Amino acid sequence: MRLLLMGPPGAGKGTQAQIVSGSLGIPHISTGDIFRLNVGQGTPLGIEAKRYMDAGEYVPDDVTNAMVRDRIGQPDCANGFLLDGFPRTVEQVGELDAMLREAGWSLDYVVELTVDIDEVVGRLVKRAADQGRTDDSEEVIRRRLEVYSLQTAPLIELYGARGILRQVDGMGAVEEVAARLRAAIGIDH
Ligand code: AMP
């Protein structure tokens, strides 16, 4: 199964992605996690990405696309994967389409986790306190939500038109949301 999980920052994408990829036995590919790993290790990619992440902006498409191309070309992705946080721009959609086409693959589903925006801000503020993330100050949170609605929300319509979009209510307990998500993509475990 090849899946894509979308939703605004704080929608619970990472948590749900981990649960669903675990049930399906496919790798969970989070571009945010890969960037954070590189930031932590001080690699050139991490040094470049941090500037954008700390401001709540997107890392440039060419950098992000190359990173994803490399990741989905790894052997563990041959039987499927779950993309979390990519694509986030129309240009990234075009690149992903090209990568999939070259491999003879296609996406089975795009899942959008829908949430209440006030609830999301609350979750992000709490996560900032818990994890000490430098991209979770209130000002940066607002910018990240703004960038999402400007650059990423249009992708929902795009995938909707392709008939592979499934919208899942992301509010409520983690297990409740996971159950809705499984039902939406037709898996029963
Ligand atoms: P996330 O953990 O998915 O919210 O990602 C954290 C940050 O990493 C984002 O705010 C962006 O700065 C960067 N990032 C993650 N995925 C992408 C992407 N697909 N395109 C550009 N920037 C990204």
C-alpha cells in the first residue's frame, strides 16, 4: 500500500502515521523527522533546513524533493510506504508523480486528518513545552498554519479530483482516530 497522510501542523499526523505504518508493515517516511535528524547531527542538509524550519517556512522544494527521491528508492520501500508531510506544495506533487511514474507505482490513498484549528494551536503550544521544539513558539506556530493554508491546503482539492482522497476526523482519542483511519482505507487490523 502506498499512502500519503495530510493535515495541518498539530493534527496528529506523526502519531497516526506510526500506528498505521506499523499495522501495514510499511516504512513511515516523515520529511519533518528526516530534517530534524539532520539538524540534530549537524549535517549540511540539516544546517540548511534549520533556517527555514525555525521560521515556520518550508524547506525549498529542490532540497526536499531530492531527499524524498533518495528515501523512496531504498529497498524497504519496494512494497509500499506511508508518506507523512510530503508533498506539501503543488510542485512537490508534480515531483512525486514523476517519481512514482518512473517506478511504475501509484498512490492508493491520500488521507486528510481534519481538525479544529483552535485545538491544533493548543496541541502545538503544549508540544513545544514538552519537547522544546524551536519551531513551536506561538509566532512560528501561526506562520506554520498560514503556510499550510496557503501552500498545502490546495493539494486537498487536487487529490480529491483524482478520487483517492479520504477525509478522516482527527479529533478525539488516538485510538478512535486510528480506527476511523483504518476504516477509511479498508484495513481491519
Ligand atoms: P513536520 O514535522 O512535518 O511538521 O515538519 C517540520 C518542518 O520541516 C516544516 O515546518 C518544514 O519547515 C519542514 N518540512 C517538512 N516537510 C516538508 C516538505 N514536504 N516541504 C518543505 N518543508 C518541509
